[in-house]
Amino acid sequence: MIESKKVPDEEATDQDYWNAYRTVAEKVRVSLGNPSMNLTEETINITYFEKI
């Protein structure tokens, strides 16, 4: 299982994030002998405070 999280205020765009994710996932998949693979995307809304 590969789990990753994108922090909303990072400078990477959503497209850049998914392009990088796909590149890494494809390399890992090849190194594991091309097993079948599923991808689930979950979007959640969070609020956090750096300082109160």
C-alpha cells in the first residue's frame, strides 16, 4: 500500500502533484514485477491553525 498526502498550501499544483505521484507509482510497480494496482483518491476539508 502506498499512501500519500498533499498539503493544500504547498506550492505544487494538483497537476504537478499527480504527475509526480504517477511517476513514482509506475517506477515502484515496475520494480515489484507489474502487479495489479488500484488508485483511490480521497479529498477532505481540514482547517488548522498555525498560531492562536
